Amino acid sequence: MLKWVVVVMLLVLVTGLFRSELSRRLRLGRLPGDMHFRVRGRECHLPFTSTVLLSLLAGLILRVL
């Protein structure tokens, strides 16, 4: 169980470090259905479609393994 927690945390770290590069190349966060708006001067991002797409991709990879 501890190994999976470490793996997930490393994936989150790597994804966070390369987020701008991933969004530029794969258009993650800019897909139709991803919401971007301002509230009281703060920008809010709600990447619904990107989250669903990444969940499906992770499910397919786990099913293959």
C-alpha cells in the first residue's frame, strides 16, 4: 500500500512540474468542457473534460497491465 502512495505522489509531482508543457502540447485544460473564469479578480480552472480523459486513459493502462 505504501508503494502505491509513493507512486501516486511522484506522478502528481511530475505532472505538476510539467503542467505548462503538457497543457501546451496536449491541450489539457483547454478542451471543450473545461471551464475557466474569474471570480473577484481570481482565476478559476475547472478541467472537467481533461479529468475524464485522463481517468479513461489511466483505466485503459491499468486494464492492459
